[in-house]
Amino acid sequence: MKSQQLWFTGPHSVEVREKELEVSGARDVLVRNVCSAISAGTEMLVFRNQLPDSLALDESIEALSGQAVQYPLQYGYACVGKVEAIGEDVEPDWFGKTVFSFQPHCSSFVASPAALIPVPADIDPSAAVFLANMETAVNFLLDASPKVGERVLIVGQGIVGLLTSGLLAQFPLAGLFAVESIADRQRRAEQIGVNRVFDINQPDELAELHNVLRPNEQYGGADLIIEVSGSPEALNLAVDLCGYAGRILVGSWYGTKRAAINLGERFHRNRMQIVSSQVSSIAPENSGRWDPGRRFEVAWEMIRRCQPEQFISHRFSLPSAGQAYELLDKNAGEALQVVFDYGR
């Protein structure tokens, strides 16, 4: 079987290459993909050549492990497909399963069953393709530990921001607020339970956000801020709006972009915490009770509740990948979740 594989060949350049595949190992399986999702955050760093060259792509993902950050390279980590062939030592019930895999974009691939996550029968592939992002949102909440009655602010309402907002909307918070400038994302955020969305590019809305959170008053300010905008400048907004001993959780990965944070005014006297969160590991304080399997179980349940397939805005074939990345690069406001379809 020939597989179409997406390769990043240089800054702002992608191409599709073909490779012959076969199940040569007794413990391997062949998966034909149904769809895969573009990560508009991390993948655009790859597309724009904004990843630090001192890091491997992701040591926690088998398909990417050891791959240096230099062109040409493959990337992607959200594929859903069906097992179409199995090696002689593979359990027969793997044949025909619909599975999720952390694989680069391709029409088919060979892997071990250990690299595959069976998709529950009641979840459609178009929803299952959000598993990686939903797991990230679940991990944010595990790291952030939202509490009853807190005021929570999410900076950025891209896919991960919307999923995080959808989870937080289920908590008994005093208020759930968001910062987002794109009108369609503002509307979607309110639909999933955000109390109010502010466009801080509008001076009156920035002033109103301050008025709502009252960061300079005793017991005022946001108790928890989750930064998922992908913009380092957003950290200064978070510091400005955070309350005394509040937490700022940084979910964005900035790549080579640097953050010039103002720590000279409110930060120290207000005893703020800036916390990093990354889904490839589980925080030590949770690892005694949580493992990736338990986190995936929660992520599947949150997919059932939030129905993230509603956020798919564009579908492309893999040969049209250049158009997909051009859309995200030049007109990101028009796209929310872009998916490659491979046919069923």
C-alpha cells in the first residue's frame, strides 16, 4: 500500500510524498487514516520555522521521538483511522478497530498496537480527532486546580482555549471570563458557557474587564488565569489582572518567541504564581493517583459532553495541505479547527 505523507520542507513550505507500506513485523498493524487535525499552535511554529533547534520534536510521542528540528521533517499528532491489516502475533480483535494515534499527517502508517488508542464505539472519528487537545485541556485543569467560587479568566479562545472553557463551564465558579478578539470565537465561547468575552483591542472593553475583575481592590482580581493565546505579550495582561496569590497557568508554547514580562510592579507584592503546564507528563503531585490511561478516560468523557466536532471549520485533502497552512498563516481568524480528510 502506498501512503501519502506530509513533509515540512522549509519555512512556509510543505509537500506530500509517497511511501510504500507493508506489515513486515509480526507485532505490527497497518492503519488507514480517516482524518487528522492540524494543531494551529505548535504546527504553525514548525511551518514558520519558530521552533527552538536545541530540542527534539517530542520525546513522549513514539512517531516523533528523536526527530531533530530541521527540515525536511514530519509533524502532527492527532490521527484517527481504522486498522486494516495485522501481524501474525497481534491479537485478532485489533483488526477493524477505529483508533487514535499520535502520528504525523499521513494517509496510512504502520505501528505497534501499543502506539494506538481504541476509539470508543459511541464517538465519531470527527470528534475523536480532538483527543490530544482535550487531553491538554484536562491536564490544564489538573494543574490549575480550579476552586469553587473562583473568578477564572482564559486568555485565548482557539481550540484549546475553547475546550478548556467548556470544561471550566461545568465548575461552580463565581465567574468564567475570556479574552478573544475574533468575533466567531467570541460567539462560540459564550455558547459553551463563558459568562463574558472581552476584546482587549478595544479600549472600552479592556477598561470593562478591569472593572469586572477589580484587580487593584482587596480580594479582587482573577483567582486563576490560563494563558493559551500563543502570544508572549499576554503574560503582562495576566499579571495586570491577577489577584493576590493568584495563579497564572501558561499553556501556550511560544517556541523561539520571547516573553518580556513586567515583574516590577504588581507581581512580587501580590505573591503571584506562574505555573507551566505540559501534557507530555503528569505533575508530581498528581502522579500517585493519575496516569495517562486515567487522563484519557476523562478526555473521552469530556469529548462526549463538549462535542468538539462543532469546532471544525475547514476540511482539506492532504494534497491540498499547502492551502490549509496558508489559510492558518495568513487568515487565522477565518479558521478554527482545520482537518485533513482521507476518505472512509
